Amino acid sequence: MGWFTRVKEGITTSTEDKKETPEGLWYKCPECSEIVTSDDHAKNLWVCAKCQYHERIGSAEYFSILFDEGKFKEIGTKLVAGDPLKFEDTKKYTERLVQTRKNTGLNDALRAAEGKLDKQPVVIACMDFRFIGGSMGSVVGEKIAMAADAAMRRKCPLIIISRSGGARMMEAGYSLMQMAKTSAKLSLMAQKRVPFISVLTDPTTGGVTASFAMLGDINIAEPKALVAFAGPRVVRETIGHDLPEGFQTSEFVLEHGFLDLIVERKELRTKLSQFATMFRS
């Protein structure tokens, strides 16, 4: 009978061949906790297959969904925000802009582009919430104006996809002026009978809701999106009462007459194509 001596205490397992799960491989729905691969989630247009929760996405994703073959010509790519007020809170506004551009790869909170949707010419402007909460400053206002000009020049629909916390406080009065600027440009479009379709996604709030987002010839929203001026917490604290169930969701807003319809993301391309065809006839 042979004898052996344990050299190390406890049981050890070799980790040389152990492979760590790559970060971002899985997606867990924040609504129902369903877990799927990130690839499957993307194939389902970033919508939970179980509960239909619409994950927040940005301009890159919407452009890939809506533009034919993902092809488009971007508008106003070189526009960047200035700092006329020399604003500083926890950090300088200029520093915040530089850091946000670095982190997101975006120049500001909105991208605009010309292209085709189902072979029909369109101009699409889409907000990115990752850029300072999708806030509207001077660059956002100018890009919307440029997108409106492009739509009038091409005599095609302008589609704006909103996702925003409202006006950008770092630009104060300059950001508030964009409410009038964008509304005036849309009024000019209406005079020229160029259609504007507004798509409201989660969340659409503040000065964006109070200006261009609600001025569409057709206003549509994604399911369960927060659509409001002031958020539910602010309203609750102001009036001192509990709010109705589902208050300020797109379903609530539709019921009270501020939306024309709610469209799931998988149907968005088809619906927008139908609207574009309708406006052409």
C-alpha cells in the first residue's frame, strides 16, 4: 500500500484554462429581469421579447433601423457648443463638454441626417440621451433648424426622435431661445406644407416637450415612454397629492388627447413609411 503526503492545504483548481464571460454579452431586462444575449436583444431592436420593455437607444440605433441599408448623409457634423456664460457648477461647462464628447463619441445631444426610408426621401433628427441627458442647447436648436431647411429643400418629411431631459441649464437663456427657434422653423415648414412627424421616446420632458416635440403634424410615441413637462416627482411634491396610475406615460398622454398613436419599435419603420406615403399623395 502506497503512502502520499498532501503538500498544500485544501483543494485547488487550475485556473489556467478558465475563460471569463466577456462584459456586455448578456442583457437583463430592468422591467421583468428576463436574461438574453445582447445579440438577440439587438436583433429584437433592443426590446424585451418577454415584456416588450423598450430599452433606451440612441441615434446610431435609430438610424440603423430607419434608413434604407443604414445609409445616410449627416448634417451639421462640425457644430459644437460654445460657453458664452462661462458656466461652472461641479466642473466647468467646457470641461464637461470635452469629457462627454470623449465618452460618447458624439459632438452634441442630437444628430441629423438625410437619406431614404423605404425608398422615400426623409430627413431624420435623433436625440442622444447619453450626451448630458439629451439636453437642448444651441447646437441642438441649430441642427433642428438645419434639418428643417433640408426637408423643405427636398420637399420631404422631417422626422424628429426626441429623448431629452429638457433645456440645457449650462446655456441658460440661450437654451430657452431654442424653443422659439425650433418652433418658428416648424411653423415655416407648415406654411410650405412640408410634413413633420414627431416621435417621442422615454423620456421626453421639459423644454423639448414644450416646443418642437409636441408640434408634429403627427405625434407618436413608443410604449410606456415618459412624456411630460415636469416629472412625476416634481408634480407630486408641488400639488401635494398622489398621481393617477400610469401618470405621464405615453398611454396616459394618448388617452388625454396629446398623442395620435403609440407605435412599438418593431412597427416604427413601417408606420413612418406609411405616413410618408400618405403625405406625398
